[in-house]
Amino acid sequence: MNLTLRPAPPGHGVVFVRTDLGGPIAIPARAEHVVDTALATTLGRSGAKVGTVEHILAALSGLGVDNARIELDGPEVPIMDGSAAPFAYLIRTAGIRIQNEPKSFLVIRKPVSVVEGDKEASLRPSSRFKIDCTIDFRHPLISNQSFAMEFSDRVFTREVARARTFGFLRDVEMLQKVGLAKGGSLDNAIVVDEFAILNPDGLRFPDEFVRHKVLDAMGDLALFGYPVIGHLSVVKAGHALHHRLLLKVLEDASQYVVVRARRREVEGLDLRLPDLGENFEPSLA
């Protein structure tokens, strides 16, 4: 399977394009095109699907890339090493162009939450993009981990991008039966049995599991189509609950507003967001 990441003009957004189906089929990376959230996020349109989109979307959003065309000759984004780091490295190597259009953001105006048993995902107003995440798999190695960050591209690259996806040994066959992680191995995921991590090199971070959940949440949040200004909190949540949260926000226009940055320059690649009152003016994007 091959993936080609191409530049796109201002206003294009991030769009996946299946090139192997007789004619290119474009699938915008937007919440309305989510067709499956079992184990990974899958987008679909006109009979075409693209699975496991969250890692590359996290890399793009983590580096502040708003417009890109992602061409694929198969139904799933390559898993790489199970993290967003290979995508982030390739994007940085190719270079990121600052386009001559103001950047737009989706600003959360009211608290919104979705709850399912002991799982919860919520967004509330904030002057910057923040995430806090808690997981508990009731496993000796993956219990009660928490991680919080205030977003910048530097923090994403250093603290989140390298965190790999993970799974239990007992689930590997199930993943492959549903068509995911077909090339799954210890090279592209952390695999845990009942008592130990099976990867010979161990973990990249002591809390790599929860950091990867933050990565997943960033990838799913990118399906708003705009970078978010708000505080995301997730507790034991996954792709399905993330998607429900996005839809709940979008169903009520009073809960958010899309604003366009007043100033056009970006200082380097540090994408920490300024206070809204000083640097943003509301406008429809």
C-alpha cells in the first residue's frame, strides 16, 4: 500500500483520495464522513473507505497543517511504527509552507460532554488548546494513567507524536480478522500479555499508553476541519466517544464559533495560540 502526501491550496482542508478504484474518490477529513469507529477511525464516501486515519491526522494537526491531499492506493493508512512520528518527520522533512490566508479556528463557546458508563469526553471553553486524558484498563501495566498538555507543535513532537498504539496479545487475531493492522507486529504496536510488555525494546515513555490516547484524540478532533481552541478532557474514552462529542458540538451552532486570525504571520513553527481577545476577530470561514 502506498501513501502520497501532496500540498493543497488555502481552503482545501485535509482530503483523503483513493486512487485505486477506477477514478479518484475524495473523502474530506470531516466528522460527517466517519463511517466506523471500531478500534480505529474510518472515513467513507461514495462506497470508498479509508481506515486508521487518526495518526496521520494527528501529525498534520500537531504541526499546524490545514491543507493537504492524501492519496492512497488502498483502504487503510499505513500503520508505520504505530505512532504519528514517522508522518511528522516526513512532513517536516518536506517542509511546511505558510500560505497567504488567515488561519481559522473552531472556538468552543459552551461546555459540551458525552458520557457512556464510566467513560466521558468533554470540551469546554479555553483561550488555548489543552488536553487532559485518563485511562484505566484494569491491567497491571495499563492502570490509572493520566497525561495533560497545553498544545504547541514542540510539545506535540516531543511528548506525544512518538507514542505508539497498543493492544493485548489476545486481541491481535481479532484486529486482523476485521481488516486492521494486517501487517501488525511488535514493530508497529506495543503488545501486552497478561503480565508483561512483549516488545524487546520496552516503552518509549513510562506512560506511553495514555500519551497514545492523547494522540488518538488529537487525530479525531482534527475531523472538525479546523484546529480547536478549547479544553478537551477524556476519561477512558475512545474513537466512538470522540466522534459522538464532535457531532454533539456541531449539532448546536451556539456551542462554537469559527474565527479567523487577524494577523497572517506565523513566527516559526511554534503554534501556541495567543489569547483570543488580542489576536482574533470572529468571522465565518
